[in-house]
Amino acid sequence: MIPRVAMRRRSAEVAPTEPTEKGNGKNQTNRICLLVALSLFFWALLLYFHFVVIGSSSIDKQIQLQPSYAQSQPSSVSLRVDKFPLEPQASPSKPPKEGLVTVDKPMLPPAPVANSTSTFEPPRIVEKQEFPFIRALKTVDNKSDPCGGKYIYVHDLPSRFNEDMLRDCKKLSLWTNMCKFTTNAGLGPPLENVEGVFSDEGWYATNQFAVDVIFSNRMKQYKCLTNDSSLAAAIFVPFYAGFDIARYLWGYNISTRDAASLELVDWLMKRPEWDIMKGKDHFLVAGRITWDFRRLSEEETDWGNKLLFLPAAKNMSMLVVESSPWNANDFGIPYPTYFHPAKDSEVFEWQERMRNLERKWLFSFAGAPRPDNPKSIRGQIINQCRSSKVGKLLECDFGESKCHAPSSIMQMFQGSLFCLQPQGDSYTRRSAFDSMLAGCIPVFFHPGSAYTQYTWHLPKNYTTYSVFIPEDDIRKRNMSIEERLLQIPPEQVKVMRENVINLIPGLIYADPRSELETLKDAFDVSVQAVIDKVTRLRKNMIVGRTEYDNFVEENSWKYALLEEGQREAGGHVWDPFFSKPKPGEDSSSDGSGGTTISADAAKNSWKSEQRDKTQ
């Protein structure tokens, strides 16, 4: 009996469960559906993180690690393609390891952590830079770097392009022994202050065509040189172009005259630095007039070489003592004077001395007539100087040694209020810079003698420091220079003279073996102008525009005269001075001008160097 009762009790405990399970069947189904939904959601989250978050991170790495400028040569330049500021502790002067392209690692947010309650920020994608010069532009943003935006990279050219010429200096000129003029870093032998005309220090018998070596030696002292061309605001090519052509202009065929220029261009175009902008960030210096490098034909009798007409050279900027009004790839820089200070104090003392001088001559002229050029006004200027009681003349014809003695020239300029500067064999003259160094107000007769040439170094408003008398006023109307100058009020003359004296630091080349402390000399002004030019070009390339609208190279002389914001060069009052001669017209250097003056102007300039033998 007992076991049966037990069995009944056990079945009584179980039996009630059957109807209970049947009554909750609906809830059981909902629970299963919920589990399925949660499982699907979990898998969806896994797929999301795998394809979206992780995928975008891998894309980021791919973009980040893709260089914008691949190089294969041993001296290759390292470029970074980040969009973040340069680190202040970066050392731009260190050369990169061979064949290395470095990439900055941007600051990305930390990866999400499981069960983290922090807000997740998606990683930022580092944009690939389209232009390889972006890094150079960004250096200006590094305020802790005094060289930001000012770095210069100098090509290490084979010695045949520079130093070998100095070692063979006797062949640099047909009439002048240039060996003595290449001493003292290109300044020439020191000048003794016997007559008290100079300062006791800083004066040298500098040849007017020695800028090649002076400029290159000044570049060696430049504070912002870099071995990393990816940082460079501009790239300097230390080719002595003026010395090169000086060796071969007389008695050599065009193949010999062109040889070094062709070799240089070939060497440059193989460099990785060239590929960045195809040479548009490169510049070189030649201490001669532009016409020596612009041979118009392949005729053996034609003048000069064709350096500035080579396609690659048209991309570069060439700094010359006289540029072409009709071409865009050359720029005028001052002729060297005799003064090359080593310290700021030497400049300040000289300026103060020029302010306090007593000037007994109203105007003066140092030069020779040009009897073989009927359109030259030099003969009339010389006659006016001779006939005037307030005019001073220093004749520079053959056999006249005083005109080639620096002390005689500077003494006359220091005693004059105005110094007459007509065209020489070409548009420009060294005498213009010697006279301004003496605090003498220059009088120009052609805008190509200064106003359209030295736009980096002289004010656009030429009336503030000079007087302009059109050549035709002398040639055709026989204007009295004395009367014209006497019309200028004494107070205005005083202001103009002070303006000239204030221009002196930017017109002279400091001693290449030292550095000025605060003043900017002609070298500094030129380098900064090149940097500004390249920077504008780069920024315009980024936004897809050019510096000028409807640029016409034949009107190149006009663009530097435009006011801020102007982009169109229209008609100009000086157009008649730069109009090209018609076929058959006389193309000598006169008011009408023309590109075919090149050979005659340059050849006459060389002939006049024979007079330097007496110096």
C-alpha cells in the first residue's frame, strides 16, 4: 500500500506541470524571437566594425603611406605628405637618408575599447598632397623657425661650372686680367683712402662684371641654407654664366659659346629637384647684360650664346645687371659698386657723411660720347656740361685715365646735387649706382636705364629719388638741363637726396666674408624677391591660376610696374620707348628700342672694356 501511495503522490506532483506548459507556449515563442533578434544585431555590429571602422582605418594608412614624390637617385630629397604643422624641433638642415621618403604619423584618436562608455570619434583621413612643394610652403607657419619660408637649397655643381673658371682667370676677359678682380671673394684689390674720398675700410677696386662670384660667395654665408630641397623656398644654381660667356665671345664658334649652357641644362634636368617645378623654382646669377645670353640665330656671326633662349632656362630666373624689357625669365640687379661694408656701422657712418657733404656742382656727368651712334644724346649732354658754370664733366674717352680712377669718380659725385645718367652702350650703367652711393640724385633719360630694370631695389615712384627727362627733350628740343634742374625747389631737392641716401644699403653688396647685422643689402633684397616670386607661383598653382591675366611676354617690362591688385597690363606712357623697330629700321639703342639692339649693345659694351686696361 505504501509504495502505491507514494507513486500517486509523485504523479500528482508532476501532473500539474502539463497544463502550465501548455498555457505559456506563446511566451516561449516570444523569448526565442528575442534571442534571434539579439543574435542578428550582434552579427550586424561585428560586420559594421569590420567593414566600416577597420576598413576606413586601412584606407587611412594607405593614403598616409603613399608618397607624393618618389625618388630613386642617391641624393633624393625627403618629402612629407602630412597636413599637420612641422614640429619645432625638426632639423631642416639635416640631409635625408639615401632613398628615403619620410611620412609623418598624424595624431589619430585611440581605438574604441570594449564596454567603454566614452564617445567614439572616427579617425581623420590624411589627405594626399597634390603638390610636392607643400612642405616648403608650410615652413612659414612654424613661428619658432626663423628660417621658415626662407630656405635656399644650393646645387652642388661640378667645378667646371664655377671654380675651374676662377683657376683659369686669365682667360675670363680679352682685355682685362680678371685674376686680380676675383681676389677677396670677388671684390678685387683693396682701395687705399689716399685722398680721403672713401672710408678707411670696405672699399675695393671691384670690376663691374664680377657679380657672379660675389653673389655666390654671399650665398655661402646665407643663414637659411638647407641640404633638404623639399624645404627650399627657392633653389640656387651657382653657375658663373657671365664668366663663362666672357671666355668665348670673341673668336669662337657658337658651339663653343653654347657648350657650358647646354651641359648645365642637361645636368639640372636629371636632378630630382628639377622635377618638382620643372625649374621654375631655380635661379642663377650672371654679372653681365642680358644681351650676351640672347643670340637670336644660329649664324656664326651673331652675338653671344643662347642660354636664355633654351627651353629649360626659360623656366628659371636669371639675375643680370641688365634685363630684357621683352622677356620674362631675367631680372635686373644692381651693378657692384666699390663699397662692400662688413658691418652695419660702416654703412651708417657712410650715409651720415653723405648727408653732411657740401655739394658745389648742380649737376655732373662721367662718360664718353658715342659718335658712331647719331641718336645718342651723350654729345649734347657733354656740351651742356662744358658750357655750364654749375656743371662738372669727367670725360671717359680712350686715354683718359681719371674716369677709370674710383677716387676721381666718387669725388665728383660727392660734390654734385644731380648726376646725369644717359644710356651707355646699352640701357644701363654702373655709374648710376656709384652716383647714388655718393648721395647724388640720378637724372635718367630713358625708363629702361633704371625704372623698368631694378624694380626689386628701387621705388616704383621714381620721382621720389630721381629726375626723368625724356631723351627727345634733349635730342629734338635741346632742353637746357641746367634750367630744368633749377626749377626743382631746394626743399624738394633735400628730400630727394635723403631718399637716395636711404636707398644705399639695398644697392650695395656687403663683404661676402661677413654678415650685416640688421641691414639688407642688394643680395638680401634679390634673394627675398626670388623667394616671393616662387612663393606666388606655387600658391597660384595650387588654386589653378596665373599671376597675371592674359600675360604677354613682350610686355614683360610693364608687369612689375603694376599697382597692388592689378592683373592686366594695358597701354603705358612709356610704350614708345620700348616699341620694336619695323623691318629695315635702325635698331640702335634709342627711344624706339627693339630686341635686335642686343648684338650691337653687347658688342659695344665689350669694346668699352678696353678702357679698363688703364684702371
